[in-house]
Amino acid sequence: MALLSDRDQQEIRQQFAGLTGQVTLINFTQELGCHYCRDTERLMKEVAELSDKIRLEVYNLQIDRDKAAQFQVDKVPATVVMGVKDYGIRFYGIPMGHEFSAFLGAIQDVSRGTTDLSPESRSLVSGISQPVRLQVFSTPT
């Protein structure tokens, strides 16, 4: 049984029709001690199948330690959304519910290599002179 309904798959295919560049979803998982790892991997497979511009790589956090270190991933489930370069976008946990639209938006932004930030926001961001690590936490209600 699919996690995404036929209707959702159709809508996402339409959104993905505008993808211009390749996107790689890098999913880190493990078999033991991870409640949502299997569902997250399944979701990533379903999403990747919706566009020929999306490729999926799956790694085991415990076995593929060099790969996890390369992407600075230290917990599972984790998904890196990467385009021609690594923009630092990571989703920890399964991106379902409200997070799913943010996940789809990240795929679209990475594919284009840009965002829809306003000129004012771009100006503010360009003034940041040190590396910043932003983390957004959400919890189901």
C-alpha cells in the first residue's frame, strides 16, 4: 500500500513537471531502533518515482559512516535534499503532514538552484558574514 494516494501522486507529478535540474534525495536509515525509518525510505522511493529528475540514494547510518559524516548526519531517519551542490538542507524524521509541503518546496528550490525569497530577504541574508545553522522543529498535534 502506497503512502501517497493516486490523487496526491498526480498533483506532485504536476508540481515536479517544472523541475529544471537534477535532485538527489539521500536517505539515511537503520534497521534497529528507528520508528519511522522504513516509512521514510518508502516515502522517498515514492517521491523519487514521480520525476525522472529525482534520484534516490539510501544509506545505513551505522554501516555507511563515512557517507553520514560527509553530510553531517548523526540521526535517523534523515534525508538530504541536494542539487548540483549541497545547500545544507536536511529533513530529520518523516516529512509528512505540514512538513511534506516544505519538503516538496525544498526539492523544487534545489532543482532550480534558487528560492523565491523577496529582494528584501535576499539583501538581509547577504549581510550574514558567519556560518549559521538553522534548525526548525515541529511536532505533530
